[in-house]
Amino acid sequence: MEKFVYIALFAPLVGSLIAALFSTQPKTAFTGWFTSFMLAVSMYASLNLLHFVYTTDSIIQVNLFDWIVIGSLNIPFGFVVDQVSVVMMTVVTVVSTMVHIHSIGYMEHDKGFNRYFSYLSAFVFSMLVLVMSDNFAVLFIGWEGVGVCSWLLIGFWYHKESATWAANEAFIMNRVGDLGLLLGMFLIYWHIGSLQYDIVFAQISTLENSTLVWIAALLFLGAMGKSAQFPLHTWLADAMEGPTPVSALIHAATMVTAGVYLVIRSNELYTLVPEVGYAIAALGAFVAIFAASMALVNNDMKRIIAYSTLSQLGYMFVAAGLGAYWVALFHLATHAFFKSVLFLGAGNVMHAMDDELDIRKMGGLHNKMKATSIIMAVASLALAGIFPLAGFFSKDKILEAAFNADAIMLWAVLWITAGLTAFYSFRLVMKIFFGEQNYSNEEHHPHEAKNFVIAAMIPLAILAVIAGWFEHAFVEFVTKTLPTWEASNLNHSTAWILILVTSAVAIGGIAVAVIKYRNGGFSKSWENTFIYKLLSNQYYIPKFYENFISKPYYAMSVWLWNVIEVKLIDASIDGLAHLVNKLGVKARPIQTGNLSSSLRLMVLGLILGLVFALVLSVL
Amino acid sequence: MTLNAYLILSTILFCIGLIGVLRRKNVLMLFFSTEIMLNAVNVGLAAISKFHGDLSGQIFAFFIIAVAASEVAIGLGLLILWYKRTGSINLDDIAVMKG
């Protein structure tokens, strides 16, 4: 089975390197198909591993080579395929294979076609390193690798200033989180002397409580950066500058869930400090409603989906924070399927509408893009959590977890968010595909995407429908590694009432959206209210960051440059150089070039030397 | 004769050579002067070698003679070239390295 581990891990890397060879050349369809094929190989290997781990219940651990061996520090390049990582591998490779195939259609006319596929496969490789690693150090390599690939892909159209800005923003915000992750790793190493998961988690309970709180909080800071939790959330919406399949893969399905994965992976740690877990859950619930509220009024198709991603990540953190780790992992998996398919559908719409993103300028596209329309509607239903689609099962479990932990506030927040989610998802669908046509036929000629593009979306759409049905098998499978959790405080009827109440609010949200937007939507005066402005300006948080962090930082940098750099450092270095220069000018007359005077000086020096030697010998 | 006499001879010869190096402006004379200095040292080496009954001083003198010969050969060659180019072998005319 070891060979499947290596195949799953390295096939995307091979694809990426081969595509990189052609990166400066004009489009060659070969790179797209080749990288997709390599991804399919990786997916096949991952599914094989899933089958193996599922049927035999054995964990595969491989050591590629020793990486750092200094004194007592020993960090191997080791990989582990257990129940958790194999689920992540499967999700990552399935989604990325479909996204690769979809991208062949989406990037068809792009100059950077080959470069794009090289980056995209490199991302998948980094993500696999992240999820398969058996220690924190290699996880960190993958963590940074996905960060770099995300940066490359957000700024893929680097000639656009907004794209480079968004790429840098994402990268810098992630640095803040990464610092936390690094410090957390240092603390772990300091106290335990190893970074291997099995050693660390076997000894973690021996540490003091305050240390554990610090480690948990710092690791979560890393997770916050990667998973775009408040207050490091602004980069995710801006990351939508990248090509849309990238948003589907990186900024919805895989990379942003790395933070959730980290918390799930460190469950032994978070179980010991429930107060940190509760803080995580509270923050997650806050982000869930906070992001959903922003999605309500936004008019940018991709940003709406991005905010919805943010909100769903909040849900996952609620589950993880309350100790329901398998629920978080379950929602992570189902969310990956329906969210990636939503983004891919958005990509089709963008293509059809010549890169138009404003949903106010769409409408009535259902007749022209039936397949995309149906797939996106299904994915939206799954996102809203309608029975029997995937989102229903996972989201419902999260709400149960909140209720079960007696966190009624969290439950209420998540319950409202479920309604908002349903509303904005169907606002999106209604505005794009139904309602009246808001563009002129001369301007745009919408057309359905190519068949293979739709074909790439169908497996994901099917998974978005059926993934929830495997809940029991999934629970049984992952709880072999993760702690079990069940709604122990709830009796059967309460659970049923919760399910009904949640479904009711979701259906209500959908109904409101459908009825409202069928009749032309909200009135214009709504847009002048304070709350609308607050929401559409994202609570003025980007402005706040710009005015209170970026600008002062810029001013400080300018000051440092003008005063410290130019006047202090440069001046002192230049002063030294000038001094040497002046001394040289002063010493120049010595060099007459006359040999006989040089000889005289030499003899003089010789005599002085002799005298000196004499004096020394006498003394 | 005593060792002292040889050493005094060597010193006198060396000083003559040194004065020549300091006073002469003709490059050819400069070469003669340096030869005198080198051979003054040779006298000293040979004398001390004999005094101590150790041959290495005399062998060293041979080396110096050989090196001096090759030095003069190269130096004279350069001097001839220099004379052909400038028509003068006066030291004061050679000041191309003036800073």
C-alpha cells in the first residue's frame, strides 16, 4: 500500500513540474490534460487508500527520509494515512481533479494556460503534504506551500493591480496567522521535545494547563489566518480576484479548511482545554452570522459565495470547538463538494456573461444555461441544508452539537444564520438564473459551457447530493481516530424538533428569496438605510484596516525611510566612505611615481626598522 | 684573517651599494649598486659559513648569485625596451605611477 501513498502524493508534483517546463510557451492543451490525468491518478490512489483503510482498519505510516536530525531534534519527512487524513486526501483529490478538468474549459483562451496548471497542481501537492504529514514541521511546509500557491493564483492576472493587491493581502494576513502557528509549534517542541503527532498527543496531558491554553490559542491563531476567521477574514473575499476555478478549489473546498483540519488533528489538545474550545466555537458562530449578513447585500457573485464559505467555516469551527470533531470533518467534506460546484457554476456564468460579476446585470439565464442553472440550484439547496442533500446532514449535526452543549446562544446564532444562508443562496440563484433579464442581447450572448466542463461538475454535484447519506459509515470510520461524539443530552423528540425547526428556517429563507426576487426584489429605498450601507461596506472593516493599520504603517515606514534609513544609516555609511576618500586624497602626494625617492623612503624605513629592533633588543 | 674582518668588508661593501642606490639616477648604475649589495651579503654568508663549518651559508650564496643573474637578465631586457621607447634611462623620467 505504501506505493499508493507515494503515487497519491507525488503524481500532482510530477504534473506540476512537467507543466512548468512549458510555462513560458503559448497554450498547449497537453499540459491541461496531462495535469488532470496526474490528478486523476492521485485520486485513484487516494480512493484505493480509502478503501484499504476502511476495510482493514490499519494505518499506513511511511518515512520518506530523515529531514532534520540535530542532537535530540529529529524531524523525518514522514507521512501518515489514517482515517482523518485519508478523508481529507479523498476530498482534496476528488475536488481538484474536477477543478482541473473544469479549468481546461475555463482557461481556454488565457495566455498563461500552462503556467496556471503548473500552479494548480503544485497547490494540490502542497495540500496533500499538509494533510498527510505525520508531524507539525512537515505540516508547516505544506501550510506555507499552499500559501504560496494561493498567492500565485490570486495574483495570476498580475497585470491587474487589484489582483496583485489581493494576492499580497492574502499572503500578509496569512503571515500573521503563521506566526501563531510557528510559536505554537515552538512551545510544543519546548515542552515535549518532539513534533511527531503521536508522541506529542501521547504526552500532551502531562503539561500544565496554562501551557496548554497557550499552545491551543497559538495553533488556533494559525488556523484563523488560513481559514479566514475574524479578524483575519478580509483576505478571503478579496481573493476572488483569482480565476474562478481557483476560488472553487483553494478558497472554498480545500486550503481554507486547513485551519479546521489543524484543529481536528490536534483534538487531543483541544479536548484538554474546553475553555479555548468554547472560545473557538463562539468565534465561529460570530463569523458564521457576520459573514452571512455581508453576503445578504453583496452584488458580486463570487463575493457572495466567498462570504458563504466564510460563514460555513464558522460552522465548522463551532463543531470543532465544542468537541464534535467528526461533525466538523463531515461538514468540511460535504461543504467542499457543494461549495466547489457553486464556484465552478459561477465560473460558467462569468464565461457566458463576458466576466460580468454583478448579479444585478444578469437574470433569466436559466433558459440559456440549463445545466449550470440546475447544478447550481442543487448545490444551493445543499448549502441551505435541505433534506436529503449533503448540507442537511452535516449542518444539522452542528446545530445539534451547539444545542447539546447547552450553548443556546450559539445555537440561536447558527439557527438564524441557517435562514440567512438559505436566503442569500437563493437570492443568488434567483438573480442570476431567474427573474427578468437585466442585460441587453447586443451586449452579451450567454451560452452554455462545453460538455466536458459540465461533465466535470456533475460528479461533484452528485456528491453534494448524496454525501450526507453515508453519515453512519463516515462516523464509524473516522471515530476510530477522532473522539466519538453524540448528542447525549438530547432525547429523541428534541432532536426531531431541532431538525424540523432548522429545516423550517432554511425553507423559509428560500421561500422569502424566491417570492421576493420573483417580484423584482427589494425596493430601492432599502439601499439608503444605514444597515444596508453597513453591510455592503462589510461593516467598514476593510476601511478600518486601511485607515488604522495600513496607513499608519505606511506613514511609519515612510518616516523610517526618511529619518532612520536616509539620515541615520545611509548618512553614517556614506560618511565612512567619504572619510576614506578624503584620506586618500590627502595621502596622494606620497605617490610621486619617482623610483629614486621611493627607494630613499624604503631605505629610511629599513633604518627605522633596524633602530626599532635595536631599541627592542636593548630593552 | 678573522671573521670580523670579513664582516667589516661585507658591511662596507653593503654601504657602498646602498649609497649608490640612493644617489645614482642612472638605472644601469642602480643595477650595479644592487649587485654590490647582494654580493656584500654573499661575502658575509660565505664567511660565516666557513666559521661555523656549515655549508648551507655558501649554498645560499650560490642561490643568491643565480637569482641575481636572472634578475639582471630580465631587468636589462626591460631597460633596453624602456630605452627604445623613451630614449632615456634616467630614473626621474620614469614616473608613470604618479598618483
